[in-house]
Amino acid sequence: MNISYIAELANESGGILYVMLVLLLAALTVIIERTRYLAAMEKGGEKLINLVKKERNRVEEIELPKKLAHLPHAGLFAVLKTHMTCSSPALSGHLEEAIMHKVPKLDRSLWILDTIITLAPLLGLFGTIIGMFNAFHVLGDAQNGSAQVTGGIAEALISTAAGLLIAMIGLVFFNALHNRVRLVIHQLETLKIMMMNRHEDQTATVSGHTDNELNNRAQVETLRPAVRA
């Protein structure tokens, strides 16, 4: 099967195979771009989680490396620095809001891949129907042999095969990319919980120091009358 034969089949399919070629190129573009993007996000998220693990307190003072500053995870650190004086429920709400703003950027363009998965088999079936019309048109001519008819039917089925192939490739990578999106969102939620825990520990530590100072002052005030007497 050479290129000229494939081009002939594409012409006989009414241009359906050309459309399916465009769908294949679009699917491959989305697959390559999202795979590289989400792989970088997942790898950078692991580094940030390990960075927070090493820092027991004062998470808001962590200086992010320039290579990690562009990650969606970095937005949580900016929110923490901005709202570090807020109460725990308020800070949790701000962090959750930041995560919600980042999620659409993660699964961007995946709707294109999802559409191609559904559309490609339908276009393949449509191309096959057009090919079958051509085959029956040949059958209507008494001078044409059965070999030409069966050959036309076989050529018509190529559209269906191409559509199914595109759909199978797209489905495999769509599920893989969707799983990567889920992992990155899990990283964002993990970072949020880690930040909240360290913020509460820090607040408890500061509150404990304040209580001790107040107790010491109260003891001093209690001892002063006894000293004066």
C-alpha cells in the first residue's frame, strides 16, 4: 500500500480520510503538549512537597527556586504569605480558592482529545457509508465484475479502521493524561493540608509563648505587694 494508493482512497472517501488525518494531528499535538506539561507539573510538585516536609515551621518564609516558581503549586505559597495572619478556617478557604483557579489550567485542551475520541469512529463510519455507495454504484453496472465490487467494499472499510485506530490511540492517552491531572490536583491538596498543619502549629506556638508571658507578668504583679510589705 503506497502513498498514491492511500491518496486515491482518500479522494474516493469524499475527503473523510483527509479530515481524519487532521484529527490525528490534532490529537497528537494535544497528547504531546499535555504530556510534557503535566509531567513537569508532577515532577515539580514532588520537589515542593519535599521542600515543605523539610521545613517544620515558617513555611511562608520558604524561597522557591526559579525553576519551580511557575508551577501552579507556587500560587499556594503566595496565598499563604498574603493571608498568614488569617485564622485557620479563613486561610483554608483562600488556599482552596487558589486550587480551584489552577484546576482549569491542568485539564486544558483535554476536551479536544475527548471530542476526537468520539468523532473519529463516527467519521470513519460515515466514510465507509460513502464508500459503500460507490461500491453499489459499481454493482449497478453489468459490465463490472464482482472483484471490483468487493474491492470497493474493502476500500470503504479503511475509513472505519482509521477512525477506530485514532479513537484507540486517543482513549489510551486521554486516560493517562486524566490520571496525571488527578495526581497534580492531589499534590495541590496535599500542599494545602501541609501548610494548614504548619500554620496551626506556628499559631499554637506563638499563643503558648504569649500565655507564658502573661502568666509571668501575673506572678510578678502578685509578688510585688509582698516585697513592699
